[in-house]
Amino acid sequence: MASIIFHENTKTFHLYNQKISYIMCVLENGHLGQLYYGKKIHDKEDFSYLVEKCGRPMTSYIFEEDRTFSLEHIKQEYPVYGTTDYRHPAVEILQENGSRISDFQYESYEIRKGKHKLNGLPATYTESDEEAVTLSVKLYDTETKIRLTLFYTIFEEEAVIARSANFYNEGEKPVHLLAAMSMSLDLPDQDYIWMQLSGAWARERHIKNRPLEQGILAIDSLRGNSSHNHNPFMVLKRPGATEQDGEVIGFSLIYSGNFRIQAEVDTYDVTRITAGINPAGFDWKLESGDSFQTPEAIMVYSDHGLNDMSQTFHRLYRKRLARGYWRDRPRPILNNNWEATYFDFTEDRLVEIAKKAKECGVELFVLDDGWFGKRNNDHAGLGDWVENPERLPHGMKGLAEKIESLGMKFGLWFEPEMTNKDSDLYRAHPDWIIQTPNRSTSHGRYQYVLDFSRKEVVDYIYEMMYRILSGAKISYIKWDMNRSITECYSKALPADRQGEVFHRYILGVYDLYDRLTRAFPEVLFESCASGGGRFDPGILYYAPQGWTSDDSDAIERLKIQYGTSLCYPISSMGSHVSVIPNHQVFRNTPLHTRANVAYFGTFGYELDLNKLKEEEIREVKEEITFMKEYRDTLQFGTFYRLKSPFEGNETVWMSVSEDKKTAIVGWYRVLNGVNMPYTRVKLEGLDPDLLYENIQAHTEHYGDELMNLGLITTDVTSGEVPGDAKPCTDFESRIYLLKAREDRE
Ligand code: GLA
């Protein structure tokens, strides 16, 4: 039972459910203080002993005759800039007289069932009012006449708190928000390991760990997209915590633009976490009568380790962030032509690829880049979302009909936010790109970013996409975004609003997503940004799956998918089998290993199946049959990480069906060894009393046996190779299918 209690006498709020407690109170100076966040504890009227009041030399105090009350030593909920607290604030407001000081005093609160929508922004949601309770704490700054509302939603069944803030200018004068974070949280100690997901193009979301230390640790983006480099996600875990045990807190920001997640450990070992829009370069002019809503931040607590935290994120993001027709539907197995043809295709060639795909059991054929305008290479065409008649003589309609008549769905690539200088769009509207007057404008992949902070630009792109989508039967869209923003400036905004452009740009992206998903509710959207450059919860709200990385090599994908799974559900990870030698790392891996990795995702093929040998085609058909039979468990089951690719030569993960009767274990070994030890791995999440058949090995084991003594993963090449068994080599992998024996329960 989730509940929020307010103790009038002590002005203490206690948000709790079966798993967590979050306690705060109104402080003596009227600000909101943080008292406790962690495992559920009993409610009490008074926790004020946790407010640390003490006199220390070099401390500044709020009240004249009191040398104990300093914000420097008090844990807070939404600290302001420039008072007695010298740590980084959640809010900084530049006022007309040049002052940046604000003083938000508690006024009132409201507790409501369910959860409200955030205007224009992606956010978690409830389907009934019974699923969550929301507290709004209202604060007021008398000088600027700004009302600040802090939102806290606690979910009924999950160890989840969602936070955001809203500013409303009731005054006469405009102000500038220079920092408006989504959340701030002061934790009483610093005994944590900070985990982040960082990387670069083609090696996204690798796990990086560091112990917290006094000082500041942060990840952020200034690129306009959440980025390949740092994901808007961070975990604090206790040093002893593992996948299975121990205390961890995950922080995730539902936002796709410039973000910052920061831990500031002060010299008294208090840890302040802030998360929100990156204050660097941010300057939002809040006119009289206007309001500003921050993106939403999600906090997940677990005292059962990282797997439990990830599973909470997976459930929340799969069912209460992602939306629409495809949310709960198994994802179609697709064949994308990008690595098969790149820009070099004709309609006939596409149909040839699609025919073979159909023969193998593929359900969706996706035409990637190159079908529009003069897009024969990456120098031209972006922005001209009209079929190229030389490539598609029968138009989009004709091609879609051909694919549909084969018995497959048809999908299409777009890159809506971009243009090339060699395009009709640019020639007609050279002032529609993001560029700073009198400065040179940088390009990325020869392309320029359209100014999506302008409604007329978004409207124009919408109209073009609408025409294509309503003129042919298109069931899927891959929405790409292949460069970051530079020289950020909008011609449509005055000088004192240029600090808004990055955020307005993302609001424009969300707006286009919103309009298209509403106009075409049954179209499956897959996001992409040169692979995983915008793989974040903001986009997941609109597109329930994303192309995880441009790196399709199975071994590289182990780290990428393992890291991604810390926060994102398996059903959201685009994962395909591609050719060898692999186009990114030029590695040769066995076909079965490529499939065994891709099963733990949306699954598909990024190649021309006509080029495979007969025996490989037989294998592909078996893979597709397997995926169709088990994709419910693979995509929507409970996912456990068992062995990390960041820590050794072997990776193991598994998915367990909701009824626990089916489990699929993926085992992967990078390099082979000689005369190796016997190995076993302890499984998770099975029913201890069920007898499971190990389908390939024809052996039977109880759930408790597999979870405590483990599944034997030794293979024949550990010793001499018996009989005609095929020896293993490098990049070996295996899928273990475990099925409960109904007759022996
Ligand atoms: C990006 C994507 C690829 C492909 C190309 C097309 O790099 O990540 O999957 O769509 O663009 O240009």
C-alpha cells in the first residue's frame, strides 16, 4: 500500500510503500529538508533529530541569534543558490536587479491519487489512480513572486519515486532560470561506488565504476542529444553490493537533451545528488504568467542488488513509460537493408532481399537510408522526404505493396531533424538550420541540424512525413539522428532567449514524435542516433525500441547490451544478426553466437540473406523459429545478469518467463582456452520446487539445484574432444533452454 502521510505538528512528510520510505520536513527557515531515503521504516511523527544543527567555525547562519542553523550542514530537498549552503544548488534564478538569491518558503501541500501528465514532456504514467500517490509541495519566493512546486510520486508496487519541479512566475517581472534541476537529494554518507554508462559511437553504455570521494563527480551532455558518451543514468551502490545483494540506488532522467547528473560529496561526507537539464548554457526566460516544467527524474531503491534495481526499471519503463499499441506486443523480427546494401540499391534488389527474408520467416522488411530526394550518398537529400523515382519507380506505395504481398510488413527510415545543403529544403529555407550569425557553421556527416525550436519547421517536416506515411502501408519507422548540435542559436528567438534553444529543440522533437505517434498509433517506432546516441528514457516514451548501437558485432554487443540492461528493458534493445567479417570490427564470429546475442533484444537481420550458404539459411530458419516461440520470455521475461563481460572472458545472462516455467540462459565465451577448469553458473529467479528439463542436454534439475549448485557450462573442448563432437573455438556461445516438467510438479 503506497501512502503519503503529513504530520501537521512537525510538518513532516512520509512517503512509503512496502519497500521504501522517503521522509522530509519543513525546516525552521521554511525550506524543505531531507530526512531519510531508503528501505521502508516505521512512521513516526517526529524525525527532527536528523536535522543537523551545529555551530562550526567558518559557517554562516540564517538566524541572527542562532549559531546552529546553517544550510551548509542541513540535508535539503531543493537547495537554492547563494545562501549559507555553498554546495551546488538545484535552482539559480537571475533577477532583473542582477541578484541570483532566492528563498522558497513552504506554503502548502496537496496529496493526490495517481499521477498527472507533464505538459509537453515524456514521463512515467499510471493507468489507474490506485497505482501511485503524488505529493505536491508548494513553495513561494516573495521577492520574485515565483511559485515552486515540487512533485513526488510514489508507486504502489515498485520501489520508485518520480520527481520533478515546476516554476510559475506570478510576479510582474521576468526572471531567468539558470539552473532548474529535476531533483536534488542529500544522502548522509559517501560510502558508495558510482556506476555510469559511458562510451562513444559503436561502444555505447559500457559500465564504469568509481568510489565517491570528496569533491564533484558528474556525467553530462552538451551535445543537444543525451549522447553515446554518457547516458542520463547513474547508480550509487554500496561497496559490497553485487548483482544479487546489497543496497543500490539508481537515478535516471527522462530527458533526451543536455543533461547533468552529479554527486557532490562535501567535506563532511554528505553526498548531494542533482539531476536535470544541464545548467551549462541553460538560461530560460520566465515571463510574468509563464511556467516552466522540468523533466522527470526517477529514483529506484533496492537492498537486493543491481538485478533487482534493473528489474524495477525494466518493469516501470516497459509498462509505465513506453506506451501504445506495441508496448506489450512481441516485436516483429525484421530484416534491415543498411548493412546489406548501404546506398547501393534498386527496388528489384530490395524485393530480392525481402523475398529471401520472407522465406526464412522474417516478419518486417525495413528500407533504411537512401530512398528519398537525391540521397545517393551522405552529402545530399536530407530534408527532402519524397521518394526518389529512379530508385523506387513505383513509388513508396508500389514498394510497400510488393512487400505486403510477400506477406511481410514494411518499414522505413527517416532522419527528420536534419538537412544537407544539397537539398530542396535547404535551398528553399537556408535560415531553418541551427547556426550562429556571423560564425561559421560546423557540419557532422555533411549535415546540418534543423531548428526544431521553431514550430513552422516541425510543422513542415510533419507534413512531409505524414504524406509518405499516409500514402503507403508503412508499419514501422526507424527515426535516426546522426549528429550533435553546434553553434547553437535560433534565428527565431531574441538575444535574451538563446539559452533556451537546446531545450526548445528537444521539446520540438518530442512534439513531432507526439503528433506522429498519435496520427499513426499502430506504427512501431524505433529510435536511433548513429546507433545509441539518444538511447534514453525520454525517447522510450514515444518509441518503445531503439537501435542499441551501430556496432553489430556479437562480442562487442555483449558489453553494450549488458551495460544497457542496467536501466533499459530487453524489449527496448534493437539487436540484429549481421554478416562476417563484421563491418565495424572485421571479426568473424559463428552465426549461432550472433543469434544468441541478438535473441536478448528485438531480434532481426542486418544483411542480405541471399548471400548466405544453404546450411546457414537452414540455421537462420531455426533461429527465427526459436525466436518466435520464445520471444515473450526473451523480451518480456525477468532478466538477470549473471556474469559480466567487463570482468572476465565469460558472459552469462538469462530471462525467466512470468510463470517461471521457461528460462533461457545465454552463455558466451570470448576466447577459447585449452584444458580449462569445469565451470558452472548459479541461475536466478527459478521456482525452487519445479523440475526443469535442460532441453538440449536432456537432463533434469530442480530449480533450487540450478540456483544453488548451478548449471554446468563446461564444454567438450575443456579436455579431449570425444568422438565426432565439433570442437569449440573462440567466440563460442550457447543457449540453455530450461522448461518446467508439468507432469512432475
Ligand atoms: C546511422 C544509423 C544506421 C543507418 C545509417 C544510415 O548511422 O545508426 O543504422 O541507419 O545511419 O545512414
